[in-house]
Amino acid sequence: MQLFHAVIKKFKPAIVGIVTGLKDKSILIQCSIGIFVIICSLLLNFNVIEMIYVIVMIGLVITVEYINTTIEKIVNKMSPEYSIFAKEIKDLSAAAVLIISIISAIGYFMILWNRG
């Protein structure tokens, strides 16, 4: 039982981080889109390999969104006044979310296309 409590104690900050992230609008939007895509995939009877792709890509998009949100919070704290440098950092991290989202969408539409 001690091992169980030690494991829970180790994961507590991560769980708190997940809950905190879910209060952010951008993360909540990505999670909602992910749930919608999973439901659509299930309704379209995606096979196991297709579902693995969908779940991995949704996980990547949400993870990159968490990283982007973290970077934005750090930049806002470190540079509360407007700065071109701060804007560039935030734009670059937002671009990462857009890139992985586009790649995920392309992959999803390739699955749909292949299914005919």
C-alpha cells in the first residue's frame, strides 16, 4: 500500500497540471475537438490501426497545446509589457500547435479518403 501512495504522490503534480490546463480555453477547445473526432471515428467504424492513429495524433495536438499554453504563461509573466521578442516566442509556439493540427487533419482525411 505504501508503494501505491508513493506512486499517487509522484503523479499528483501532473494530475493538478491536467486539471489546471483544462481551465484554459485553448486546451478545452482542443480536447473538445479530440472527443468529437473520436466519436466520429467510432461512428465510422474505424479499425484498430486507424483508431490508434487518431488517438496518438489527438494526444500530440493536446500535448503541444499544453506546451504552448505553458510558454505563453511564462512569456506573459516575464514580459508583461508588449515586446516584439515576446510576441515572436508566442507566435512560434502557436505555430507548433497549428502545424501538428494540420498534419493530424491531413492524416485523418487520408484515412477517410482511403476508406472510399
